[in-house]
Amino acid sequence: MIIAGDLLDELGSVNVDFRDSVWRSGFSISSSKSLKGSGGGGCC
């Protein structure tokens, strides 16, 4: 995964995990720091 340097400073450590279950499968991306935003969600 490539993350811009200035964004990485805001995110802290980033964890990328692939989950596969009966209900849902896909990538889960989380960071050690919480980002403040509009809460509208987004897509990669």
C-alpha cells in the first residue's frame, strides 16, 4: 500500500487486513489515530 507522507503523519500506524466471512468479505483498513471528517464515508 502506498500512502502520501503528509497523510501518513495524520494516520499514524496503518493496519490492512483481509476478512472473509459468511456475511462479508473484503479489506479492512484502520489507523492508530482517529481522523476528524464529515463522516460521509469514502471508497478506495
